[in-house]
Amino acid sequence: MGFIRWQEFNAKTFALAKRSNKPILLSIISPFSHDWQTMDRLCYHDTGIAKRIHEKFIPLLVDALKRPDINSRYNMGGIPTTCILNSNGMVVIGATYVTPEEMFIFLSNGLNKYTSVKAQQKEFNPVSTVNRLYDVDYLDELNHAFDSKYGGFGTAPKHLNITALNFLLETKDSRAKVMLFKTLDMMPISEIYDHKEGGFYRHSMQQDWGDPQYEKLLEDNARLAYLYLKAFETNKKSLYKNTAKQILEFCAKMLYEDGMFYGSADVDAMAMKLPASKRPKFYVKIDKTVYIPAQANAVIAYLTAYTVLKDKKSLAIAKEAMNLLMKCKIKELFGHYYDGKINLPCLAIDQITAMEAMLAMHETLKDTKYLKLAQKHAELVMKKFGKNGINDIIPENAGALNKTRMNLDENSRFSILLFKLAKYSKKEGHRKDAERMLLAVSSQSIGAGIYAGSYARALLWRKMK
């Protein structure tokens, strides 16, 4: 990209940095991000900037979606992220979008800090040391943040927070249904929804869901389709049924091919401002990566469409997508599919979401094959990622990836799976495993606010027998 000869994030690159005594310039990007495309054009196509980088730095480029493990450790608060690391992978200086004028200053400051001060990086891996679970009044947290006028939570920018909506769906409190239905009512009639093609955009810059970022993620849309279908099942509101159907039609039309669900559809923001007749032919770009969480959630959404709407076509799509999902493995661990091969079979979230799809297949088809597969994979996950709380990755010797973390959301979702396994298999051991997962991250729920949704859901499942 540009005039920069980008390296890959691996042990070889960090060894090169150490041998050459050069800091690393790390750029974390999303190929379809407008800000990244602008920065690439203005900064990395500048011959002066490129020359300075190659003389003094080892440049390293990472796709945030393909490498969520790296993104979670180095993201400085947005995409693109631009930071300078030492050869041990510790951050010297960091920023997000950098203009050409700022880049020379940024590089000089980073180089000065690298050469004059030993870079330090605080590691954050909170593990609960208490022998009890913290209870959280998550419903009260959501109530305080709830936007009673437009739905959703907070002001601007407005994010979907689908996990919070899942909690509202599962809890029986009347306040929960008020917040859930208000949000589901407002979103499809606002700008965050594509009224022509169907599907929701990533987030909005305005409180009223206006000024959206024109990218539609498969994972978000699959999860929202599930929510709208389950809400329709409760109150039979035609808006919910129609929204879910339009989402699934969009996904099948634009993001589905031979069992594979592609990651996202990005729409050129400038093209969207033109009349439809004047838009360029290829103003929609498809990310043809098969991400395990997105593929798994698509399976769940189409299974739910079959259950709620009795749509046999949805069942056929779900089965085909599940068959493809089960092939995305290396040495029994799931990984993303791109560049014609399976990549990165080392992320806990991929294993968890694949198991969620397995249990959805069992619940829908009453096929014990998938229950047994989920049980077997749960044992493998605890063996590979930890029995007393699962780590987010299998570590590798490259920068901050040499140390693992315990993630609140991942451990909470895994505990829900284990509670379900205990319910379906009548094996108390799964329940004890679930308790350990929650205990390992319980302290992280304090201060997590509206982002403790999966933990709150896990506490609900814990109360079920």
C-alpha cells in the first residue's frame, strides 16, 4: 500500500527489528475504512514520508478484522491505529489517524522516545481473586444509559450494542421490554438502516441514528436478524418480521456463496450521496473473508428464521453454511478462511462462536450429533485455552501476543455454553466448569457498565436449572 514495503506481524519481523535496532511502525487498518484510505493516500504515498519510514523503522501492517488478537492489544481508540513499538512489542507512542504534516513529528517523537527511554507497557489482565461471583445490576446500568427518544444507549456516536439487546430479550423485567422494543422500533426507520437493500450499517455519528458509517458487517446483521425474529415471536409486530426478512435477503444476495458467508459489504460514502442512477457500477466492496464469528451467527440467524417463519429455504442455507463452518479447522481448532486457506486457529472467540452454532443446530434439529460435537469441543477449548478461565489466544512469540488475557465477554459466553451443556446433557460437571469461567473474570464486571452484557446474561443462565 502506497510506497511502503509492509512487513507481517510475526516473530521474524520482531527479530529483524531487534537485529537492526529499529523501532516498529505498526499500522492497524480496515481496508474499507474511509479514514484509512485517506491516510494511505496522503501519508504512505508521500515519497518523503516513505523514505523516512524505511530509513528508521520496520513498517508493519495489520488488518484489524483478520487479526482481532493484535487489534485488541494495540488499538489506540480507532481505525486506523498508528503506533511505534520496540522490538519486544511494547508501545513507545501511539495515535489513530495521522495527517501528513503530523506524521513527520509523530515519527521524530517516537524515534526520540525509543532511543532515549526504555519503553514500558502496562499489562492488563485482571483475574478475579475472590471466591464468590460479583452480582451486577445490569438492567439499572442500561436504564441510566437508555435513550428514551431514539432508542439505544448513550448519545453520539451511537453504537448498536447488540449484546445489551440480547440481555433485554432474555430477561423478564418489564423495563427491559420497554427499552428493547423502543430500540427495535426506531432503528429500522432511521438512517442506520439501508431502506433500499436491507441491513444495518455499522454505527452512526448522531444520536438519532443519523450519519451512519456505510459498512454493513455480516456478524452485526446476523445477530440483529436473530433479535428481530425473536422479538416478532413475542409480539407479532410486522415491522420486526419484515426487518428480519430484509436483513436475511440482503445477506443471502450480497454476502453468501456456496456455503460461505463473507465478512462485510462496504459502500462508498461519496457514491451514496449521488442519485442511484449516477452511482458507479462497483460502489459496494465485499470483504470475501469467512470470519468464524460471522459465519456462526449467520447459521444461528437462518436457523431462527426457519423456526419462527417456517422458511425451509433458510434451513437449507443454515445447513450448508454449517457444513462449511465445520470444515474451517486446523488440528481441530476453528480459524478464518481467506487467501484460499484456513488461518489463525488460535482465537478463543472463534471456538466459542462455532460452539454457539453447534448448540443452535442441536436445539433446532434435535440432532444429538451437534450436542456431542459441542461437548467434545468444550473439552478441547479448556485444554488449549485454560480450565480455570479461558485465555483469549494461544500465545506466540511476536510482540504482545506472547502473553494471554482473560476476556470478560468471551468467558461469559463460554460459561453460557457450559450451562446449556449441563442442561441438555444432565452432566453437573459442565455447570462446575461454567462457574469457574465466571469466577475467573468476575472482577472485570465492576466498572464495565453497559458493556457487561454477556456477564449479565451468564448470571441469568446460572439461575436456570
